[in-house]
Amino acid sequence: MKPLTITICTGTTCYVMGSGYLLSLQEQIESACSRPIEIVGSSCLGLCKDGQYGCAPFVQIGSTVIAEATPEKIIETLKQQTARNPMEQI
Amino acid sequence: MNNRFFIEVDCARQNKHGQGAPGDVFLSQRDPDEGRIVCVLADGLGSGIKANVLATLTATMALKYVRSDMDICKAAGVIMSTLPVCSRRKIGYSTFTIADIHPDGRIRMMEYDNPPAVLLEGPTVLPLEKKSMEIQTAHLGPRPLFYSNFRAGQETRLVLFSDGLSQAGMGRPKTPLGWTAEKAVLFLREQIRRLPNISARQLCRAAVTEALRQDCLEAQDDISCAVIYFRRPRRLLVVTGPPIDSRKDPLLAARVAEFDGRKVICGGTTANLIARELGRTVQVDLSFLDPEIPPVSMLEGVDLVTEGTLTMSKTAQLLEQNQEPDLSRPNAAVRLMNILLESDQIEFVVGTKINEAHQDPNLPVELDIRRNLIRRIVWLLNEKYMKQASIEFV
Ligand code: FES
């Protein structure tokens, strides 16, 4: 199964708001949603500018933006995506 | 800026075992306009706080007098007659070595009772012609002083050390007379032979560590070693912040690409813009994670890419606290500090475009913080670490 890319923002605002912690959760997330994932870091995603997308830290999975990201929110989003689009797994 | 060579000055020290205050004091000051450097190594009588006071007084006076162009011999006389007298031993005494260094390599040196200073060209010892003269002291009668006047060339090092280094290990079965100055010099030569570009910083630390080893890790006296290294400057370019006018982006990128030396970019936005201009990509490197400092990124042709504000504030703090870069915890701030300390001439190019990416409603304040932060870093590098650092706003 192709690993799904999870982009975690490591820009200043997101890091201050705790994105560093999320970077270290590869295994936990993987086992919770039982599919391979790949965590990549990114410089400021530009989402923290004007509050339009909510508050930092930001995580992006495909076209979905997760604001105030937590491990639980990431796992939930992954599960939803898998349920919605099971074919993507192949 | 004197480009012919850079003069790196560093001193390593180890307090006598069980003493909180160093009895050896090394002071060094670079005149920002002339580039002249005055260094003093003083070793106060005894150890601990009393010795520290004597040595500090001596070193401070020497630095002041020599900088104000008082004749170096006269300065020595004044110092020796003004030192406070120890109530028990009835003498006020501190040895000293003063080196007055001109940016073109001319050196005037005055030595009083420290082990003789050594001039090394690569690993070879160069003979120094030292004139002996007598100076009247208040409590010890006439004492000999050695004056020398010489020129240091490219790749030479002037090494000063206290007797705590040459006498390390004294009285031990293997080294009844201590390590000795001769063996210490052999050690220095060996280090240089093995690592011809060894920095002043590394060399003085290596010598002190070895002396401490001779003392079986419990220093019997204060151990100090100072190295003054004349060499080709190591250049570093630090770019942080996008230029105020985005039409200047290509220029900035070209400057990074063409710079002759090491390169650092602080700030994700800046890194992205340089990468875009050069047709390269930036990749965040997650191999080392730190809870406080965002990870570094990789960009072809650039030695270090870090996040901006958090990393630079931490680096400023580390520089302020005079901490050794702890490479066992190689977060971006430690790596930035390390690369700064391994350079001599450092150019900061600071873009003044307001970083619209931050949530702070007082955007201009953020820019001010960044500017002040960099000013602080530059000040620390110049004043505390004897670098030649400059800032340019674009
Ligand atoms: S710092 Fe994460 S979106 Fe700006």
C-alpha cells in the first residue's frame, strides 16, 4: 500500500503551537489507522496568516487542512479518508 | 576589514581543583576601527578568589594602559608597583604576558614570569628574540621582564600558557617535574601536524585537556592556554528575511550562489525564495527532532537552512551564555552557533520585508524583533568572540 503523505508545518507559528510533537508520532498514527503513512515537514504553509483557516498548528493531508492539529484529529481524518475512498488504498 | 588575514584569539581554562574562581585571567580586546588586538594572560599569586583579584587587576590595567598607547614597558612597571599586597605573604604579585597585536601581524610582547610564549609557523617553532630588562617592583626588588617585537605571518600561532599547564602532573611518579613547557610545545606541534588548520579554539582546548590528563583530572593549579592564530579568513554568509522589494530576489539568490565561503539561510520563507530562484527544492530534514527548535532543511549548495526567529533567539542566548555548542544535541540553534564560531568574517544579509506569515497583528514589531535579534548576535560575535561580523539590510 502506498504510504499516505501527512504534511506537518514546521514554520515558526506552528512550531510554537506544538507541531514538533506531532512530527514524532509516525508509528503511533500508523498503528492507530493501520495503513502506512509518511510524515513530511514543511516550512510555513501560509495558513497561519489571517486566521481564515483557524489556529496553528496546521497539518495537511491531501487537500484537507487540519487546524489546531492533535494526534486524535489526524487519526480521525485519516480514518474518514480511508472510509470515503477505500480504492485509494490499492 | 582586514582581509589579508584573520586573527583568531581564544583561550581555554581549567580552574584549580576545588576552586570556584580562576586564579588565571585572560583578557583580550579588539579595537573595531583599527583592528588592533591586545591580549593579556595574568596568573595571580596563589589560587582562588585572592589570585583572581590580583590577576583581574593586572589584566585589566594592562589592557587599559596598552590600549591607551602607554609605553608597554612603562605600563608593566606601573602594574607591578600598584598591585595590592597580600597581608600574609607581604607581596602583591601576578605574572603576566601582554601581547599588543597590529592587524598586519606586528606584535609587541611583554612577558613577566609566565612560561615563555611560543611562536609557531605551522608545526615549526620560530625563535623569538627577547630583550631582558629590569623593572623595579615595590616588594620584590628589581625583576627581569622580557620584551620582544616581531611579525607573525600567515599560518602562524602565538601560544601563551600559565605554569599550571607546564607544571601539570608535577610530583607524579611519571612526571616528577610536571609536563614541562618543552613537552607541552611538542604536544602543540603534534596537534598542528595532524590538523594543519586546527582553530585557536580547538588547539587551546586540546592543550588544556591534555594538561588536565597529566594532572589525573584534578588540576593542581589553574591551567590556561591562549592561542592567537593568524590565518586566511573563513567567510560565512547568513541570509535571513526576504528583501523588501521582491524584484531583488534574484540578486539575493545570485549572491548566495556565488558567495565564496559557507552559507546559511535562516527562515523558511527566505529559503523557499532562494530555492525558487535557483530552481532547487527545500526539504525539511526530520532526522533530528527537538521540542523547542524547528528542524533544519536541506537545500543544495547551502550549508545550513534553519527556521528564523526561534532558532536565532536560541542561538543568541547560547552565544550570550558562552556555551560550548553541544553537538550531541544538534538542533538548528546549536548548529548555527557552531558554524558561526567556526567562521571569522560573517556577513548578515537581512531582508526587511514584513513577514506576513505571522499571526501577530503588530506586524512591524516582528520585523523590529528580528532586526534587534540580529544586531544582538552581531554584537556578541564581535565583542565576545572577536569575529568580524557585519549587517546589511536589503
Ligand atoms: S507557520 Fe505553519 S502555517 Fe504558517
